[in-house]
Amino acid sequence: MYFLITCFGNANAARLLPALISLALIIGIACTIFLLLKRREKVRTEKLTKIFQELGFPFQAAVEPVRLERLSGFPLMNIGRGKQLTNVISVEGPNADIAVFDYRYVTGGGDDRRVRKQTVMSVESTSLVHPVFYLRPEGFWSKVGAAFGGQDIDFVEHPAFSEKYVLKGESEEEVRIYMDTTLLDCFAAQDKICCEAREGTILYYHRYTRVEPDTEQLQKFMEEGMGVFEDLVARQSRPGGASA
């Protein structure tokens, strides 16, 4: 206070003091929130480390720029800025290379700034032969986009699927041939999943949702992702599958 009086005089110091107190409070709150979020991420990583070590999976907590670059062709990886891929487990099997990881990115700015986080499963396999397609839950804005000419591949013969999901692809004709009734049934039976497929790799996730660091929930998520992978592999044995 003496410093303020010396620099600005009694009257000016009295006017400045409330503003400085407010600024100090804002900075203090921001720092507290930052530290709490950092602590929460640390606890999540510690829990995931323990779970995956118990399951016998190799775990990497640090950011993985190489994998992020490898998956850069997928729509999910081309949204926003400040992209981070962390808390990675990877398993190389005889038929597929599987990874599960946390993915984070930032959209908007100011009051509209949003940090988006989700748990993602990637499966890479030479057993996958498919056209490029991207599937996500139908929402209000996707319906608006479709009304103004945005792509959404619907199937009149399968309204349950079309009402539930937005489907896009580089070749609509190839996607329509590939998505037979059995595969549409499989996707329609799922609840609000996202699936992106290109070049022998799929990404499976629930939009803006991270799986809790719980053994049962993580195993369930991985089983669901592998179920989608197996459905796509099975598609190749039916007419129109192998040549898609």
C-alpha cells in the first residue's frame, strides 16, 4: 500500500487497490484451476499405468508425435490445435497392431475455447480391405449441414442406421456397396460410436469421452473396438467385400 501511495498518491492508490485485488484473485483462481487439472491428469496417468502393467500391456505416458503423424490422415486428427496423444498402450499381434490412447485438442478461442478429450483405439491390419469412410453419431448440426448439401450417405432400406449416424466417404458408390445390411445392423446396434477407416486402419472412439481409468471399463471399450474390427474383417467374406 505504501508503494502505491508513493507512486500514485492517496486518491489514485485507493482507486487502484480494488482492481489490483481483483486481478490477484483472478490470477490465484486461474493458477489453482491449472494445478488441479494438472494433478487430475497425473492421477489418471498413474492409475492407467498401474492397470495396464497388471494387464501386461506396454504403457507410454509421454506424448507420441510419431504416432500422431502416422494417423494424420484421419478427420479426428485434423480438428483444432494443440494436439496431444498421451497415455498410450500398444500391442502387436499376428493379425493386427492395436493401440489405445488419450487424444486431446483445442478448438475456438476466448469464451468459446474448448479442450476436447477422448479415448481412442486404433487398429492397423493387412486383413482390413475397405473403402475410406467416416462414421459418427447424427446430431443437430450434421442435419443442418446435410440440408445445405453436406455429405451424409443414407440408406432408405435401413432407417435405423441412417437416423442414428452420419456416414461420409471418399467414394459414395464404394461405401454403399461395402455397407451391406449385416454391417449396417452391426453399427446400428452400437450406441453413439465413431469409426474412421482408411488404408487398413480404423479409429474407434466415443466423441468427447474419455474412458475412466478402471479395468472393467477399459476392457469393455477395447472389446467394443475389437468387435468393430472383427465386423469389418468378416465383411470381406461376403459379396462386395473383398473388392471394396
